Amino acid sequence: MRPSAKSVAFRTHVDSLFDKVDALLCPSAPGEAPAGVEYTGDPRFNSIWTLGRPRLVVTLPAGTGAKGLPLGIQLGRAAPRGRPAALHRRVGSRAHLD
């Protein structure tokens, strides 16, 4: 299956971002988590990590929203070849996620 032109353009854009920075920090969803288990939330901010090249991503808690439900952020970077994910280990240890 060939990727669409839109996917290729998006991948190229994201790759160019990693030429300028080591990591990206973005919301994991456009708002707080939904109540219940019927719907896991809006995945629109995940496409940056799932389209294209391998990425290393960790989702971190970022407080709660107006309804008291969780908010999250994602820290991601391009996957290094042959190197451990040191950035994610450092962030995880500081956030007590180990």
C-alpha cells in the first residue's frame, strides 16, 4: 500500500521539525479525558507520532481539566538508530514514571 500524498507531505514536514529541535512537546488530546470507557478520546494529536518515520514517545500526566479528568502531554523525538532512548529515561525518572 502506497502512502497518500498528504501523508508523505506531513511526514516530510515532521521530519523537518526534528532537523531543528531534539524533541517535541504537544498535547496528547485536545482536552481532558472523556468520562467512562465507551470512548477513549480524540486521537487527532497522535498522527504526528503514528504517520511516517519511527518516533519515540512518552505520554505524561499534565494535571486535570474542568471536570476533574486527566490531561496529558506527549514528549516525542525521532527514533535514534542504535542508541538508547536516553531522553525518555531521563524524563520518566524525573516524573517518577519508572
